[in-house]
Amino acid sequence: MSETSAPASPRLGRAEQATDYAQAGFGQELLPGERPALVLVDPARAYIDPDCALYAGVEENVEAMRALLASARAAGIPVIVTEVRLRRDGADAGIFFRKAGTLKAFCEGSPFGEFIDGLAPLPDELLVTKKYASAFFGTSLNSYLTSLRIDTVFLAGLSTSGCVRATALDTMQHGFIPIVVEEAVGDRDPAIHHANLFDMQQKMAEVWSLARTQEFLGRLTAPSTDG
């Protein structure tokens, strides 16, 4: 194997890794289209309640989610919010439940599956109830976005390495441009969070800052100067 084709050392810094990935052809830029939507993935109490095993210390990320949601609503783009709701025995989540026992936080009767204050969908916004990681798997999300002729999906929510990543991958695989809003996603381990953001940027999505996203959404609502 030549030096130019050798895989990156795990000890490389992030800038060196980015250079290595770029030389391999990863990280091509995806430009947003003209019909965006926001998908807010599982903004559940479980992630901010210290009494829950899923507590992730993502309070700052939640504040960014609230800001992003307000900008999306001001821009008038479609908003979709997802939740996980499972049977009391978790059987409807199959092997996923067997592998990730912490999913009991979303079983019938648990308070931890409730929405975080300020992040519940409005009556005219789509609520997607899912059983697995991706917001597309076993749901009507693809049909809904397609019927609205959506071409770009901004992604926020919890957690970065789990349901956000799975949804970003399926967003791309269903033919929509995925844009993950960096501050508006979070994970229980900062190292895992940043590693997944890097990997999504390289292989399946764009990762934008909250400020850049809000600037983009603000242009959608800017008053016309024509005439």
C-alpha cells in the first residue's frame, strides 16, 4: 500500500484527518436546494433529566434546538418532530431494544419520553412516532417530504451518534440533502459527538453552524426589495 493510499493514523489531528479524507475524495460539498424542512429528532426529556440513565448533559444543545426551531417557524418551512414510543415490553423495537436496554426510557408509562419544554410540535406540524433509530424507518416521513417537494433537510436533535446519524444517513439515501446543525445536536460523550459530526460531514451530510443555518433561513423570510 502506498503512502498516499494508507489509512489515516488514529493519532492524526482533526486538520490532518480532514486533509487525508479530502485526498481520498471524501467530503464533497452538498449545496442546499430551494425547499428545505427541519426534522427535529427525539427532543425527549430523557436526555436532560438526571434521574434518567439516558441523561446526556446536553442542556446547551437544547437551547440551540429552541433557537433553531424558532428560526424555522419564522421562515415558514415545514417542521417535523420525532418521538420514540414503545410497548411496555419493548417488543416493537425488536433487536434494537435487546441491544440498547436504555430504550426502556421510552416504554409505555415512562415520563422520560415526553418532549422537552419548548420542543414539542405545534398542531400544524408533523409528529413522527418511531420505534428505531432512523426517522425514516417504518414511518411516513419519506412520503411526507416527497409530497411537499422538499429537497433539503436540516437536522437537529438527539443523539448525534444514534438517531441523528441514522436519520442523516437515510435522509441522504432517500435523495434529500442532509444538513446537520452542529450546536443543535448533542451526545453523552463529547469525543463521540465530534467524531460523528466529522464522519457525517465526510460521508453523508453537510454540518453547518447554527449561525449559518439561521442566516440561510433568514433569507427565506427577508422582505422583497423588488418594486
